Amino acid sequence: MRTPPSLLSLTIDKAVIHLSHISDLSHLPDHILLDLFLRTLKAGKLNEKVLKLFVATGKDEVLLLIRALNIKHILTPVLPTNFNLAWAIRLRTFERNTCCFWTPNKLLDLDIVLPICKMSQEYIKNSEVDIVIGALQADLSSFLNEWRSIISRFHLIIVQDPDLKEELNIPEGFDLNVYTKSDIDRIVGSFGSTFFSGYSCRYFGYLISRKKYIISIDDDCFPAKDNMGNSIDAVAQHITNLTTPATPFFFNTLYDPFREGADFVRGYPFSLRSGVTSAMSCGLWLNLADYDAPTQALKSQLRNSRYVDAVITVPARALMPISGINIAFDREAMGPTLFPALKLSREGNFRWETMEDIWSGMCAKAVCDHLGLGVKSGLPYVWRKERGSAIDSLRKEWEGVKLMEEVVPFFQSVRLPQTATTAEDCVVEIAKTVKEQLGRVDPVFSRAAEAMVEWVKLWKKIGSGSSPGI
């Protein structure tokens, strides 16, 4: 026979419902206050106002539990959740096989607390994501049909390469906007569509998007398969990377501790286990990997067939080249840190002939380090087919290969002032330093610095608005 709930239990349940109308909890006995706090968590009723109510009691057990669960004041929720603090609450500081949590006077069953700490992708609204596709080929039918099951529920921004003269062939069944050279010229004005030629057309999509998250996939990429032959949902994995914290300040040897089946290793500082906001997710490619032209030309048969089921946070101050072919980023956090700026004198439209995304990515990493944001690399994979000739591109790319010997020492030494508190500030400060230190090395850097400043102005005028003005 089931034991009926006690009067005290019923009273506490009633109090959970009416917490928003209570102004003081300090008179409650410690054990009742702790029980009330746990039931509030389980009911999903913990918000900023209620949290302040519990903190104001000054009771050690409640304060200890708040600190242990890493519950923090969130001014703007990162995710649309059932309750404002769902993402701030984590239990990763405890071993997976631990079944209880100890406070000075009570042993708490984690089965009560753990369910409220689970975070699921179902809390991410499809309306918060834009898929940006740079169209360098006219026929997108096979590309979009291959991706249909993954991206059809999202809004697509398709930007046609201004140098592509043919009309795009796009299958039905997608929510999308297409932008052509005439649209680009009309919207950016004097900035000129020349900045968005070739692969750089993707940046126009970043500029006019109004969504929190942007996922960028090039039109020569297709869904990949994992080692078990299962199709990879690249969008879902990117979103997972962006909506789980990054850990750039102390490397976790089991890779991303926020993935299912992983956690922080022994010796990892508890004070750093909360992590920081993940601002960028850099996916990899199967088949044709991101080699440079000399490597691909010398090893023409070299292909990447190794699927590694891993995600890592790139450590702070570690440099990395970022390819825009398969990336995702938090547009609200990063703003204009991805841009078309560094153009080589003979730069073409193929991957081996461009350096703009490498330069842009290194600037973005420097900004993330300064602002305390995280960058993840690894999953998801896409399958990439060949486009262009490494041999033909070798001469064009060689200029960029030589420039990297100047670029790397520069970014190793660059430090941004504390007054740079926004992404826009950071880009302008980097541009200033580029002009002062690298401008005398090669005029290409001076032109890049000027383009970065112009990009920030354009972003403030167009990218920060409520509508693209179309």
C-alpha cells in the first residue's frame, strides 16, 4: 500500500508553485529549505528571481549546493529552455557512477537532481539557425537533394558567386533566399561585390543573416558516413558543439568532456569545469582533406579516409587555420570576426588559390581568445569532392605560403587591449596592429587592414540591423 504524502511534503509542493509570490525564505529550517530548493529544481521553477530568493537566506547548505551544481546568474539565457537556468546547472564535476551528493547534514539522491541537468538539442529552435551556402556551380539539385533530410527544416541563405553567370537550378521543398550579384551590389553599395567573389560569397550570407547560429557548408560537400555506415547529421553535431561549453584554458585528455560517455579527467581544476561559451565549431572533411597545394600536388592520391569520433577544444593562444567549408559559429557572440579581407594578387576561385579564410580564421581565433570564447574542432565530417587542380593552383598559392611565415609570428605576439570588449572593437584593433607591424612587410597586409575596417563599418550598417533591407 502506498504511503500518502505528509502534510509537510504537500506544503513544500504548494510552496514551489507560489515561490514567485514569496519574498523571504530565511525563517525556514535548513532541512525544509534544502528540500524546497531541490523540488524547485526538479519542477523547473528556478529562475533569476527565485535563485536570488534562496541565495538571500544565507544558509550554508543551500549556498554549497548552488556552488557545487555550478548554478550561476544568467542575464540572457543561451538556449530557449524550459527554465532559465537549465544550461547553467551541471553535474559533470561528479563521477558518472556516483549515486549521491553529500552536504553537511544530508545525503541527496542524484536521481532527483540529474534529470533537471540534462540538456537536449530539442531546446534549440530551428528558427535560430541559418544554413549559408556559397554557390560556385549553377546546378545545386544533387547537392541540395543529398542534404534534404538534414537541412530542409532550416532556413537557407544561398549566395551565388558574382562571377557565375548561369541561373541557379534549385529543387523545390526548401525555405530559402537566393542572393545574386545584383542583390550584393544593391545591398553593400560601394563596398563592391568583388569582395564576395569565389568562395568569399559565403561572407555575404554571414552579413545578412539575422539568426543566432550560422552553419556554412560549401556546395561541393555531401553528408558523410561514420565508421558504422550511418549518415552524419552535420547540422546537429555543429549545434551540439556550439551549445555545450568549451574548455580552452586547460586541456582535457579525454577530448570534449561534455560529450556523452566522457567527463573531466583526474587533476582537471574544478574551478575551470564550467567552461566558456563555444563560439565556433570547425568540422572536418572526408575524401579530400584540407591540404595545401604543394602537398596535394606531390601526393595526388592522398585522401582522408580516417573518421575519428572526437571533438576537442582548441587551447587558448594556440593558432589554427580555419576553413570556411564546414563550420558553424555563434553570430551573436562573434559578430564580424569572419570576413573577406586578405586577397592575394593572383587569387582565384578554387580552394588551393585562396587564403582569405585562413587569415579570417586566425583573426577570429585571436578574438575568441581575447573575449574568453571557445573554438571546437573535430566532428562533424562532410564528404568533399575534388574541385580545381592542385598543380594549376600551385603558383597562385605559393604567395600565400610565403606570407604565412610572417602571419604566424604576428598572431603569436598580438595582444588586444582590455578596452576592446566587443568583436567589432577587436577586429578594428587587429587591423590597426596589422597595418603598423605587417604593412611594411607587404602591401597585401595594408590592404587587408583597410578591408577589415571597412568590413566592420559595413557590419554596423547592415549586419547589425533587424532586416537585410531587401
